[in-house]
Amino acid sequence: MHDPISDLLTRIRNAGMARHAKVTMPYSRLKASVSQILHQEGYVADVGVEEGPKKTLTLALKYDGRRPVIAGLRQISTPGLRRYVRSTEIPRVLGGMGVAIVSTSKGVMTGSEAKKQNLGGELVCYIW
């Protein structure tokens, strides 16, 4: 797999459109970090890691009636074109209604946390 973030976002998007309760995928530390942020921000009900011959990451999706809580996902930094921002350049997603996820030297965090800690880094994705 070339790009674990695009795999994560595509699986979440597809599972939401198909109204699945859970989505599983191969484990990676970056996927686990982004998933934990989604859980903390209230976009995902639960995050679990299943051990075995190969680790898998399981996300329990949240729905508002029949609509998924995650209305949109957009990858910003790709393997072919990395996007880096300073702490002052971290954008607000939908006027503060969404979340920007940034990979910093202190770990993966939301854009607002990175601004508070005055950290810049790779702009991974937007979620709203």
C-alpha cells in the first residue's frame, strides 16, 4: 500500500455511504493516531486494535439518524505532493465546524492543538 491515509479516508467514506456499523483495515501507527483524533473529536464511536497474525484497526462509525456524522473527508498531503504549514498558517475547516489534522514533531494532533502549542507540520487531512 502506498498511502495509508488515503486508504483510511476511503474506507471510512465508503463504509459511511453503505451505512456499515464498523469498518476494519490493516493497522498502522499513523492510521491509529488519526483514528484516535476522530474518536476524541466525536466523529467515531469507538476505535479498537485487534491483535493476530496481522494487526487490524476497527472503527465503530456514528450516525445521526440515517446520515453519517462524518459529512466529508479530504486528504491534503499526498505522497506525490506533501503540504507543510507553519502554526500561523493552519487553516480553519468550515469556519471552525471541521477539524484539520496535522502531523507535528510532537505527534499527530488537531490544527487547534497545534496552534496552541505553536507547532507546524504536515497538513494530513480535513474532516467535517
